[in-house]
Amino acid sequence: QVQLVESGGGLVQPGGSLRLSCAASGLTFSTSVMRWYRQAPGKQREWVAGITGNGGPNGAEFYADSVKGRFTISRDNTKSTTYLQMGSLKPEDTAVYYCKTNVGFKDYWGQGTQVTVSS
């Protein structure tokens, strides 16, 4: 059974940094595409970043325009974990952050981790 567990959220001041983690199990992680999404209060869930899985240590990275240059997605296949390093955080980055993958044409989501950017 595929499971995704996010961690690393919290309260941070504007301009600060956080690193989110998403630990995966029940899938062939190294070849799985991993994605981060976020949902702010009263808004629809939006895609943030993605990283492909090619079986090697790295993958191709993709970012939403709103986070390009500030966020970095990465993966550690030895730990079946994907990361989202967030920098230069803004109040508008406040949201619940989710990781997602797809196995056998079915989407799997984690439970989410809250990120609050406020002074």
C-alpha cells in the first residue's frame, strides 16, 4: 500500500527558509514522479513543483512560476524521500503543503503539513 508522509512545516518569518520532507513507502520510489502541491485557505489546491524518477539519484525538476528561483525540489532514493527546500518565503506561501505520486493510474496524497509565513 502506497503511503506518503510529509513533515517539516511550521511558522517562519517572511524571508525565511524551511525544508519539507515527504517519506514514501509501498512503491518503487526511484522511478516514481513526485510532486508537491499546496492549498491556501479559501483557495484551490495548486501544483508547486515536480521531479521525475529515472532510477538514478537525480531527476528533472519543474516549478510553478510563483516559486521558481525560491524553491528547490530534490529526492533521495536511498531514503525514498523527496524534499522541498523553500527560501525567501512570503506570506502568500502560507498553505498546507502536500506531496503526491501516481501508481498504476491512481493518485496518492500525503496528509499535508502546514506552512505559515508571518511576522
